[in-house]
Amino acid sequence: MRATAFLGLVLCMAARSVFAQLTDPPAQLEWKLAPGAFEELCFELDAGRSMRYAFDAGAPLEFNLHWHRGSAIVFPIKRAAVDRRAGVFRSETREAYCLMWTNRGRAPVALRARIDRGD
């Protein structure tokens, strides 16, 4: 019984964090990523629409743009170690997209990110 209650709590917390991260651009955020931590900035984008993104980090981070298709994760952008990047992404289909940064280092990393809707 205790394991079931704990699993339910974990699933509720996970679901809450996913929905809390869904945003409507423009959005400008700042985080301090602890070693081993990640942050996601998720948003919906209609087919044919674009999104501009830019970020600056105090040290290299893993970075990707992804979405979920069933149990698969699709990565149109995936970089191993970047501390700064800007670009434009145009959606082919309506999806909930996520920008994600992961700190694989041993020290906290400051991160500033911005996304804006395009045309």
C-alpha cells in the first residue's frame, strides 16, 4: 500500500511539473541548473508556425528541442555541449514542443533563455 501511494505521488508530481512548464511565448526565463539537473520550456506550436529561441549559459550544457510521438521522442535539434545558441524552428505539424537543457557538469550553471513566436 505504501509503495502504491508513493508511486501515485510521484506520478502526480511529474504530471504537475510537465503542465507547469507549458508556456505561451514570448517567455524569458532564468535558471540555475544544479549538477545532473535539467530544465524544460514547453509550448504548443501550430503547423507552419515558427518559434525563435536563444539562450546563454555559464558553461556547456546538453541542449535539445523535442516532442513526444506516442512512446517515441523526436529530436529535430540535439547538441552535446553548447553554452550559447539561437535559431528559428518551423513546425511541420501541430505539437507540444520542448526546449530542454541538461547540466552534465559538476558545478551549477546559470542559464538564460528566451522564446518568441514567429509567423
